[in-house]
Amino acid sequence: MRPSSLAGHAVELIEILQNDSRPADQLIDAFFRRRRYLGSHDRRELAESAYGILRHLRRLQFHIGKVKPDTVNHPAWLYAAYKLHIEKISREKLQAYALPLLSPEIIGLATSDLTDLGLQDLGLRTSFPDWLVSKLQKQLGESETERLLEAMNQAPPLTIRVNTLKTTRENCLQELRKRGYECNPTHLSPDGIHLAKRTNLFSLDLFRDGWFELQDEGSQIISLLVDPKPAWRVADVCAGGGGKTLHLAALMKNRGEIWAFDVAPSRLENLRKRTPRCGSHNVRIQLLQPNEMPQNLLGEMDAILIDAPCSGTGVFRRNPDAKWKISPAQVQEMAAKQKQIINHYAPLLKPGGRLVYATCSLLAEENVEVVQAFLNGHPDFHPASAATILQRCQLAHLAKEHCLHLLPHRHGTDGFFAAILDRGSLH
């Protein structure tokens, strides 16, 4: 596709992202489905440009504002700024894209830099909201926050989890390589594989046969913390699409019983479709109404996984549009909801059972503060050693007391938090 045509499609896509509040990945997928004529190279370049603009939006707007302040949100200007400042193409090469910018405007945009305030402003330099930068600096310090934000502006790796109900990681690696895929085992998860290039794996015979699922390496480690035994009864109370549910089924070797609960019918319907392909026979799927409690299961669960809905600040690598949609007030609302959820579902756990609370948030108010508030109100629960469980996979170094903090710049995973709590036995 000619550069001018590619630019036209990019500008159209950016405008859609600006005017539709749905997640960017859904909008980009829908954009491509309506334009089947686009080749794989063009789709990849358009998607990379769209995600790149979302990742670096604030910085790009700063550059545009120095030249023409009333166009900081204009799709063509954002695309031009992205090409010049992120992809680092020349002014001369940009001319081939036939964007509606005058030559003096292109020169001004190309020569703009982050001077004065920009050099000191971490939020501007890394394109993150100031309120989020401030919270992270208080938690991690300035230097580590900068490394974290820079890592979250990188595209995440394409990671799969091997379904050990169907095959082994070694077999899956061998078969993928036979099909021409460059791939390697993950460093942390014993069931994960990184693929070197982003590609559509859903049409692959191995996927159709249930050999693997797409799942971030950090997400895989959350399931390992539950450490379910084959005969256990386990509840995944915010199951969503069921990625961790299916992992738990594999860890339990298709024995025992897993209850997958959620309040969203569409998410559970996705899990219903995935379960047969993965060969998971021990999963029981149940739709709950908000605040509904499965009374027949009170005190019956050996383990509960609460993968609570959250701000998603740990997965901005995948969802860069979300960092411009979340606010401090929404984080507070999420924290209140998380406290309600853990209080609501904890009674499902039997005495002596294990509760794992997890989020894909980086923020203490959604993580350690939620857990501490729960412990303060539930003296029958106490922290358990995360290192003891993770040591079985040689991952004890990831744990700090009863908690796990995974961070993109440290571990190469999405950002995750988890805490392990045990319920005291009856005497």
C-alpha cells in the first residue's frame, strides 16, 4: 500500500479511537474486519501506529502544541508527530504520506523537542497522567517509577500457556518450530512460551486442538499461587473469560471441581466455548447476579481465587488507551468494590482453606490496602507464605511475605499483585 493510502487509513482509525469509548483492541479488530483487503503487513503497521499514538499521546500533543496548539487532537497531526518523533522518519520521507500539513509546519513539528519543563516532567516525557506518576513515585521512588513507565510504553511479548491436559511444553515448542515459529520457553512460568513475532495464532491447528491459550506470563503465575490439589474444590469467583480457570483445571489434572462464577453473561459464554476445546471436564460455570451468594457452597471451598476487577494499571502495555480513561475517583470506586467482593465471597472458604486475592493493578489502594482492610475485619484469616508455594516452581524469589508483585520492568510480565490468605481451622 502506498504511504498516502496507509496514512489515510491511519487517520481514519485514529478518529474512530477518539470518538468511540470501547477498548482500542476491539475497535482495531473491527476496523480490520471491515477492510479485508488490507494485507498482513499493512494491518501490522496500522495497528502499531495506532497503539504507538495511544502510548505516547501526551508527548505527541506537546510537540504539536508548540507548532499549532489548536490541532493537538487532529488525527493527521498525531500521525505525523508519531512518524517523526517515535518512528524517527525524516521530514522528507514524511512528505510521501501526503498529510495535510504545510512544509513549515512539518519543519516546526520535526524540530520540536522536550525542552524546559518537558525535560523535568516525567509524566510528559513518558506520556502518563500526572496523578498516576505521583502515586507510583510515592510507592516506588522516582528512579524505579521512570523505569516502570518506560517499560509500560513497550509492546508486550506474545505469550501462550501450554495446556498440559493435552501436551507438554517441550512438545508444543517442537511443533511450533516445525511450523516455522521462532519461540522460546518463558523464564518464570513453567508452562509458558514466548513467540518472537506477533502473529495470528487462532487459525493454527495446535490452537484449535486445545494445545495452548494466549495468556501473559504474569497471569499464569497467579494460578500457580493457588496451588490447587487434584481433589480440591476451587472457586474462581471473578472468572471472566476463564484464562485462569482453565489453567487451574490443568493444574488439577482435570480432577476435583472448579466453580467459575461471574456476573457478566458474555464473559462466561466465552468460557463455555473455550472449555471443550481445552478438554477441561472439571469446570462448573455459573452466572451470578450482583451480590448473589451460592448458598449451597458456603464453607465448602478448599481454595478461592478472587481475580478482582481493577483499574488495569498493570496492563497498560496491552491497553494503552485505558491510561487516558481511568481517573483517581475511579480508582477509589474500584477499591471500594474490591473490598466488597473479598468480603462477600470469603465465606465460601472452608476452615483451613486458601484465599488468593489478585489484581492487574499497580496501585497500593487496590492491593495491599484492600487485603489489610479485609484482615482487620476477619481475625479468622491470616497471611500465608507466598514463597513456600512458589518455591515448588523455583520462583520463591518473586515473593515478599504473603504477597507477589510482578512489574514489567523487573520481570517482563504485565503488572500483577497477589496475596495469599489462609482461613484458620476450627478447633
